[in-house]
Amino acid sequence: MNKNVAIGIAVVVALAVVGWWYWAMMMPQETKDVLSPSESVNGVAAPNEQAAFELSGTWQSKDDARFVRAFSADGTVVDSYEGDDTATIRGSWNFVENPAEEQPTLPVVKDARVIKIQFAEEVMYFAITELSENDLSMIYLFGNGSLEFTRVN
């Protein structure tokens, strides 16, 4: 075998190993600010109540300002798209306490809270990777990528 080919293969394998290690090490870091099921927030409220309170509000997509998702503390959710009244859909949402018990089985996102959004036509699962006063990031567990929002109300 040509010496240059062997060196090239070794470099590709080394890069793959380093890439895998980096990804595995960074995943918990990205989700560390998300409330886990057993945490309390400043000792004031139960985790689900506090997280539901923090999630409640109207969130505008950072990728498409016309898309808005509104969560209510009572468990209702409304998706709307400015300029298209037929795109408004209403449903319900809740935290998934044990993702392993859901059907279908959910992928694991370490330390992330998982929410279930149920519309008449479909059920979607999201891992919340960031939840602050003004920002919300969610990974769609059975689709592509993530959704990034800014609080508007």
C-alpha cells in the first residue's frame, strides 16, 4: 500500500475519533441550563410548575418572524403564521416525566426537559435545550434541527 494512502486513512480515522469525542463531550454542556425533573428553582416552586410558568407566553421564531408559538400554563398551545389564518392550529402540551415510557421511544437528550405537543393531526416531541426569560430553544426529536424563539409576550 502506498505510504501516502496509509497516512491519509490514519488522519481520517483520527479526525473521526476526535469529532465523536467532541460531540459526546459538548452535548451535556448545551443542555446544562435546562431544568431536570428533580430540580427546584430557588426553592420557591415545584419544578413542573416553575418550568410551566417560564415556558408560558408567546414565542416568535428567530428563523421566520411570521411563525409564533404560544404556550399557556393551563396546557394549551397555539401555533400561528402571520398572513395565513388557515395555518393557526390549537392543541395541548405537557412535560414528559419519563421519556422511556413514551411510544414511540424517545431519543435521549441528557438533562433536557422533554415536552409533548399534541395537535389533532400529529404529536410532536421536543427537548428544551434553553429556556430563559427571553429565549427558547427546542430540538425536534423526530425531525430536523432545532427551533429558536424569542419571547414577544
